Amino acid sequence: MKSTLSVNEIQDLLLQDDNAAWSYNGAKALAEWLDNLDEECGTETEFDRVSIRCEFSEYDSALDAATQQGGFEPDEGSDDDENEAAALEWLQDRTTVIEFEANTGDIESLRSTGTIIMQDF
């Protein structure tokens, strides 16, 4: 017996994983990416929450992800935006990067900031 999951069902299952720390928008972005991957490849992947948790990580920025991976050094002469762009390019040359917007702040003043999910390498 087989059941096909919708993007919302995948997102919900990711968010229910107590051993992962997906944000709501991060889980949505990852669920959409997984769904698109199946469509592009013409495959039907079996959903494995543990495997996904072990294979992907969410970060507040590309700069955070790249510096934690080691091998990337921010340019001290560059501003934050330039270092973020350089870190994103560095990661994209090495792995899968899923970019998305995350709402932060309180209810009265939601603002969006960029965050990423990266396939670990």
C-alpha cells in the first residue's frame, strides 16, 4: 500500500519531528523542494523524516552555514551583504542550497529575513 503526500502533509510531518528544529517556513521550503525534486526526476521518493533530518540543516544565513562548514573565510574588507552573497555562492558550488524568507519579530511588526536550508556535506 502506498500513499502520496501533499506538500502540506510533508511540511506537517517535518514540523512534528521533535529531533529537528525546522522553522515553519523552512519546513515548507524543504517540503516544496522535495516535491519538486520528485516531479523533475519523475520519481516517487519514500518519505523518511530521519534521513531528511540527517541530510539537511537550516541556518539563519548562508554566512553562518559556510563558516560552520569550515573552509570559508569572510572577507574582512567586505560588508555583510557582500559576505552573505560570497558565502551563498561558495555553498552553491559545493551542495544543494534552498533559500527562503522567514518571518521574524512580533505579531505587530513582522519582517522577512533570508534563511537557508543546506544539504550537509
